[in-house]
Amino acid sequence: MTNRTHRSRVLTTSAAGVAAAAAIALSLAGTATAESSARAAGSTTVSPAGHYFAAKQSGNVVLKAGPLTVTCAVSTSQPAGSGSANQIPAAPNNTNASGPVSGTITAPSFESCTSNVPGLNVSIATSGTWGISIQHGSPITANLSTPSGGLVMNLTGALTCTGTSGAASVGGTWTNGAPAKLAYAESSVPVTITGGAGCPTDITSATLSAAYDVSNVTDPAAGLTVTA
């Protein structure tokens, strides 16, 4: 799912996730994908249907690009209060009989970020529509998608460098619970770094490591569950 172009690569998490990333909150709607083995993917159900979620980092979010390491102490993704971001859809759309359940999340924030280079200041801005795709299995997988330009990292001080994200898919895992757990362990992402002398502009990939607690905002006692 990664779109790599000469002008658009990623220096990001997530999620994260990142995040991530990652973040990260989960908004889920059904979509099917093929397994690498060419067998049909199994069914996936995310519960409780219609509930909103929020994600908060557990520990630090770590981004590595060659010799450069950036560590962020705060990363969250919150529902906007309306709309489908960070929301499990109502039944039956929270179930996919032959693949993952996928949807959008609010772009995660990344704050209190530092680097391993003395005198280097780090700031990260995120935007656009991010996504999550969850497939039941052993383990349960949770892939984070980031849009082109969805994350911009600025480095100032000892160096002046910029990393701008491109479209990417970052592999992660999910664990049921209250809160549920979302994890990305040195997940690889494409990267473009630009800037002056000393910036690692020759580096074309980075890794994201992050863990998030994902809570049920609608009913905190209910938790989050992914089943077949």
C-alpha cells in the first residue's frame, strides 16, 4: 500500500501511529485484503459497534533514520466529537466476513520530542486523513496508513532539516483489553530528509517504534475487542 515517489517519502511514526503513531485512536469500517499466501483472509469483528476511541502513547515513541534518533514523550489521537474518525461503525459494518476492518483516525499529535544530537530542536506537525486496518488472527494485525504530506518534522538549532511524509503503510499489532494495546516495533517507513550541511539527506528509510493504550471513550468500562 506504500506509494513511493521521488518527491514524497516519509519521516514519521504514526502513530503514529503513529502512529502510530501512529497514536492512536481507531476508526473502523470493513474492507477485504488478500493474504500473502493467496488464501482468503479470515473474518474480523470490532466491538462495541458505534463507540468512539482515543489512543495515548505508553512509553516513548521512537523514530530512527540512520544516525538520527527522535524520541517523543507525548503522542495522542482523539475523536473529533462527531464524524467517523476514531469510531467503530454501527453493525453490520463493524464486521468483515473475509478480511480486515478498516477506517480513519484523527491524525495523531507528537509532542515533547527530543533527538540524540546535542542542540537540535524537534517539532512535528500532522494533518490529513490517517487510517487503521485491523485483521483478526494470531497475532491480530493493525496496519497504520499515513497520507502524503500528513507529517512534517522540523529540526532546528545544530542542524536545519525537514522530513515530509508520503503515503505509507506501517505494520503493527493489536491486543484486546480495557484499554486495548496497539504496538509498532521498528516498523519501516520510507523517508525523505532535506536541509543544509549535516542533514542525513541520503537516508531513504526510517523505523518507528511505539506502543499505545487505546481506550473506549463512549464507555470506558467496556474496553475494545477484535474477534473472528
